[in-house]
Amino acid sequence: MDDTTRRLAKVLGASGVESLGNDVRFAVDSTDGARLKVNIEGTQQRFMAVLLDAKGVVRADLDVAPIQKVTEDAAFPGRVTLHVAGLLIQLDSRPTLAVELLSAK
């Protein structure tokens, strides 16, 4: 999970990563003032995130587990896809921060 979280932070463009044991947190800021705050509990493979707009209003709040796989697609730089049960959760950092939920089926 260590390599996965580092890659996730890098692809999304996190400015810094804090970690303690298996737990990691980081934030991604966009040019329009939006912010994605991410916490990952590695032992439980739990992913928690809050997407805030430029005014600080919560636009999306995620708390999912267990993360089965994390993928990225070269055709979409700045996007990672979390595979959780029957869901695909796409996190985008370019051109703007966004969260999209899709069915894996």
C-alpha cells in the first residue's frame, strides 16, 4: 500500500504527504481554490476524502473500504481510479478537482 499511496498522491498532484505507520494523508489544491483532502488507513485499506469548493463548501465526502486496486490511465493525466466492491471511484485533479462514481459492471 505504501507505493500505491505515494503514486496516488503524485498523480493527483499533492503538495506534501504525511504518514504515520500505515496511515497517510495529503491534500490536493486546484488553481480555482478547491481542495481535496485525503486520508488513507492502510491496515484496513480504507479511503476517506473530502472535496471542498473554493468557498469551503463540501461537494463530496467519501469513506470506502476495502480498496481492491488503484489504477491510472495515461489517456487521462491527473486521474486515478479506486476499485471498491462493485464501484469505480474516479478522482480527477485536472483540469479541475472532481469525484465520479461509476458501476464496475
